[in-house]
Amino acid sequence: MTAVNMGNLLRFDFERDGLHRHLGGGLPKGAMAVISGSVGSGKSAIVQRLIYGLLLHRHSVNVISTEQTTKGFLDQMDSLDYPIKKNIMEGSLRFIPVFPLIGRTKDRVDFLSRLMSTPGLYEAEVIIIDTFSALVMNEMDESRVLSTISFFKKIIGKNRTLILTMDPAELPRDVFGPFRSVADILIELKSEIMEGTVEHVLYVTRYSHAVGPVSTAVGFRIEPRAGFIVDITSVT
């Protein structure tokens, strides 16, 4: 593991949960992160926690969401006690919902090309696409993987950090595999029912350029008015 200068780190620490102590102290600038997991594994919950932590430390964030409308996102963040309305008003957070577009059209819409050509989308310090696999599942094939990865590499080459959430079930293996292989940070989420409750575990498969220690597995749960909570008792 290669150490980097703290000036190359995007902080997201928030003492209420201490997640940063398990993930190297912060996100490296100029990195591509892939957070993978099935439906209900906690991908959006992790993203929401990262968004709030990054904004606390005055980093700018652009979010493209296939999961929620703007109102749904604001309500969800409020329910977790992650207030971000001020950030949207100030412009440090830009939320772009594509859920309504996906929900009402059966025709193929070239979201991938639009994603790669939207002006200003990649000017923030952190760009998050949740869920990337849902956005491109009807148009991504093996021939487009390399060009997409090449485009993303150019973005992170400008010292931007890119976070993609993905559901492996939504993409063929020869499409999902390359994104998994090139990610600087690879986090895989699992969930299972134990004694009537859902246990979530965050497995860190890869975390390049970490400044601090990185845990290999972190149990967590999500609670109203408390948000993300590290639960060490769920990992054995």
C-alpha cells in the first residue's frame, strides 16, 4: 500500500460513525472507486454517507442518480440526519436525477453518450453515479467498455474522483469485470438475514493510495435519524 500526502486526500470523516478510520482516512484524489452489491445491500446508503462527509469538509460533489428523484433524495438525507439542502442552494452539491427518464421510456436512450458529453458534469471534485449499471445496462456491451473506461481515466487524470455503484447482476461478466479490475478502490457489499434482522457487511477488496489503515470487512447498519452506523459485532 502506497502512502500519499494528506493534501491529496478528500476527507469525509464524521465522528458520529468513524467510517473514515476503516477506509484509509479519506478518498484519494484522482481515483476511480467501484462499490458493488445486489439490490438492498446498502450501495446508496454508503454513497449518501460519503456525500454528507465530503460536504462537511467543503468538497464539491456532483451526483447522477437512477435511484431517486430530487425530493426523494432530500427526504432520505433528512431522515438520516444528513442535512444537505444548504449545499444544493450554494452549489457545492449538484444532484441530477435520471430516475424519471428511465421509468417512463421503453425506447433505448443513449444515456452513456449523454453522460460523457454533459457540460460541467465533471467539474466537481467528486462525481458519483448511483447506480451506473442501471443507467447503461441496455446499451453497454464489451465493445463500449474500453472506450468508457478510457473516458473515465481521462476524468480522474484531471484529479477528479469518480465513484460508480454497480449491481453485478445487471451487467454481463465481460462488461462488469473490466470496471472491477481497473478500479483503484473496490468495495463489495453483502447482506444477509440473521435472526430476523438484515446484516450488512462492507468488504474492501482494493484500496490504493490509502494514507491510513484499511479494514478488510466492516459491518454496518442504517438507522433513522442516525444514518450510517459501524457495527463491529456483525463481522466475525
